[in-house]
Amino acid sequence: MIHVIRERATPQQLQEMLEALQTYVKLAVDVRRRVVAGGGEMHADCEAALLEGGSQQADIWGADWIPESQEVRFESLINIRPKLGNRSMTIADPLLRSTIEEIVRERLGGS
């Protein structure tokens, strides 16, 4: 189940987002609006949920949340954006990575 999280996620939302992959949650993060979509089997599904909610493509980046280790990972096919200077699946810009991690921790937890 994909949830669009604008505030802090509830424990039930986190559990439902974990249903697809059990140990981690695929995410799409709108860095301008500070909104996270999580759950499902593909980052693109989360990205589609954000686009349907009014997000702009250029503002959305893919990541993963691993609740057990409280880790954010920055690898996704939706991150391949040569026009924006990101030529690989991993987000290269350290400032963008920091912003995404901050948003994920605000919405999903962790320190």
C-alpha cells in the first residue's frame, strides 16, 4: 500500500508501507513540498502518487527507508536525470541527499 505522508507517519501507515517488501520501504520524496510517498514494489509507483497530488517531476527523487537500521538509501531508477546532472541511479549531490534524509526522518522517524 502506498501512502502519501505530509505529516509524521503513524505506526499503522509504516506497517502498511512495509507490507510489500517487509524489511524496507521504497520512497519518492518531493523535496520542494517536503512530502513523501512510500510503499509498493517500485519507486515509480510512489512517484506517480506524488505527481497525481500535484508534485512536479523535477522535485521528486527516489530513496529507500530501512526502519530496523534507521537508514536512508539514495538509489533508484527514477534518479537517473542527466538534464539535472544526475547520471546514475544514486543521487550524487550531497546537499540533495542531506535534504532528502532530513525529510524522510521528519516523516518516517529516526534521528
